[in-house]
Amino acid sequence: MAAPAIARRVEPEWLDDLPALDPRARRARRDLRLVNALMGNAAIVARELARGLGGGAKRIAEIGAGEGDFLLALARSRALRGARHRATLVDRQPCADRAALEALGTRGWEAAAVQSDVFAWLAACGGPRYDAIVANLFLHHFEPAPLARLLEGASRRTRLFIACEPRRSATGLAAAAFLGALGCNEVTRHDAVVSVRAGFRAGEVAALWPGQDGWTISEGARGAFSHLFVARRA
């Protein structure tokens, strides 16, 4: 008999309320590099970007970019090796790491950080359009109504939207409970469980995408713990 589905539940994550320079926040952001490596999210997103962008330099934005580690992992990925894109890192806190921006530059990426609320950034009149907007472990922070508003804004600013999120599952919850054994701090341990509970299952993000005419949508499980959503303008 199949286990009952876990209902989605969005709760506050401790890292969101900590100042960017708080030692616990810095440690938690380092922990997130390990979590991303275990989930394989950079490789998942990089493959979709390579498939959807084609050749030549493109404009890419990451929302909820944090220190820039994920974007740097994309630039280092096998799928995007040799690519030279223009990247914008958007986050409400001023935590983009200079070393990450410089490392992107050494790989031929032109990168700039923007401190802004994501809704204000998406709604900015006359803001540039992007060839792709990506989000990593970001959409699950939002209840359905604000998430639908975020997706509507993204659909107006890009022709390719890619989000890699926690997959809501008993397996994910069990794995989150073991992060302490890997040395992750109390902020990461708490937020990992909260993130899985707020994660997604097949069709849940697509149901909030603003009208699917003219878009090709794909959504589903990737790897052991990840959930991938891709919207591509036809």
C-alpha cells in the first residue's frame, strides 16, 4: 500500500531572518554548498540551460542568488563549459560574494549583483528581458498566491524559466534529518526539514504558471531529492 502524500506546508526558515553577516548565516550558506552538491542541482540546471539557450552569449538572471555559489557552479559545469554569458544575481540581501563574481569573470562570464526584492525586480518598468531566469531552492519559500505572482512576473521577463527545488517526499525528510551527521549547523538542519515540507511534487508549479499557451512546460523528479520545473517559450 502506497504511503499517503505529504501535504505541502510553507513555514519560516531561520536563514531568511538572520543578518547576512551573522556567523550562523555564513555557516549555513557554506552548508548549502554541500546540500547542493548532494542534490546535484547545478548539473541538472546546467543541462537544461545548455539545451534551451543554444549558442552565443546570453543574458541569464538568478533570483534568490545568495552569495553566487550556484551560478558559479553552473559556469563550472560540463554542460556549460566554454560558455560566456552575462549574468545578473538578484537577492534581497547584500550577500553576493566578491570572490564568486571574480571567479565568474575568469570564466568569461560578465556578472553583476542586484540587491532587490524579487517582486520589485520582476515588476521594474523597462527592465531588461533575459534569455533565461533560473532559481535554485527558492520557489518553495512562497505560498501559492505569491508564487503565482512571481511566476507571472518571470514569464514577462524571459523566454526560459528553470527552477530546481526540494522534492516533497518521505525520502527527502529522512535525508534532511541526517545532515547533522555531515557537520551541518542547527540553522541548516532546521531549514532542510522545513524546505522539504514546502517542496513540490509533479504538476504543482505548472498549475501556477500564468497560462500555458505559447509555452512548453515540463516538471517532475530529478535525482534522489530534486524537483525540476522548466517553462520554455515555444
